[in-house]
Amino acid sequence: MKKVLIVGATSSIASACARLWAQQGSEFFLVARNAEKLEQTRADLIAQGAKSVNVHMMDAVDFSAHPAMLENCLVELRQIDIALIAHGTLPDQKACEQAPEVALQEFANNGTSVISLLTVLANHFEKQRCGTLAVISSVAGDRGRPSNYLYGTAKAAVSTFCEGLRARMFKVGVHVIDIKPGFVDTPMTKGLPLPGPLVSSPEKVAQRIVKGIEGKVDVLYAPGFWALIMLIIRNVPGFLFKRANL
């Protein structure tokens, strides 16, 4: 039985992960900003076999709310075995290019809010001296593409932060896993012209995430073939890459 904190708990990937943990009889502290969706997720996890499910409303970009959220979580769970950070948005790249305030808000949604949460959680985990910090980043952070470079920049920042944090936390027995999904069929990607053969389901991605956490993988591409795809993309010479329509 695990004690699991999930921020962004109503997202498709996070919910799919939670169902797998619920089937193991885990205890949950779910955090999201939509009360109705939180209650729906809570009921679903109870039906799946969760031992207990507590919910907490919070907007992740409200940095001042992060410490109180953690305090409330510890009151309910007492210890955290897995903290999964799964919140985020998919920005309109054109809107970000036209308005700096939009770009900065989206960077906060996907970058600085995650860094703030990780900082608060890491200080607790350092005292706890066990557990896993799991962060859903993205393959978009591996290289800046013109179609989504604001989103990719935020995810790259998160991945770099995780790399340094992993080295810090390893010394106290805490694992940090950077999860990089590719294209996933979720409400966030609905309507986008995605290449069908490369699109995965939240359930398949969740299975890989749960196994990756159990196996203490450092960087997890989901599905696994994205590791090869991104290796190729990272190694395309710059003079060619800037001419590509990606």
C-alpha cells in the first residue's frame, strides 16, 4: 500500500496512474483546481479499491499555497511515498509570441509552478529520507521547435531542475524521476493534427510511469520509442533543424 500525493490529479495521465495505484489499495491526497472533477476522480479511485482519498483545491500557480497544501497532505497521509506532479497547460504558441504576459503566464503554468512545488516537496523528502518525486515533463523539452518553443522551454527548465535535484536527493535516499511523454490522446491535445501512429493512450503511458517509478528510472520516455525519436531530433545539425517545419 502506497501513500500518494498527486498535483494535477484530474489530468488524464495522472488519473490513469492513480487507478493503477488504487487497485493496490493505496491512500491518496489529490490536488487540483476543479472541485467537481476532483470529486469525480475521488469517487472513481474509491471504486477502484483505494483505501482512502482526500482532496484539496489549489491553483498550482499560487506559489504561496504550496506549503499549506503539503501540511494538509501530511496531516492526512503522515508520510508520502510518491509525489506525482502532473499539472500543466498546452499554450497557444502564436499568442505567446504576441503577448509577453501570456508567455510568462504559460511559463508559470508549466515551469516555475513545478519548480516551486518541487522545492517545497524536496525539503520535506530530505527530512523523510525516502520516497519518490515524479514529474511529468515532455519530449518537447528536448529541443526547441518553432511550433511550441514556449512550452518546450518550460519543460526543459523542469527537466534541468530535476537533474540537479536528483543528484541532491540521491544522497538522502530519495528518487527523482523525470517523465517525458510524447503525443497522448487527452483533452489537452484534442483537435490537434497529431500523427496517429505516434499517439498513445493515457492508460498505456500510465502503465509505463508506474513501472518506471517502481524501477527507479531517472528519465522515462513514454512510450519508450520516444527515446529513439528524440535522440535523432537532438542530433539534427542546427543549420538543418532551423529549416525544418516542426
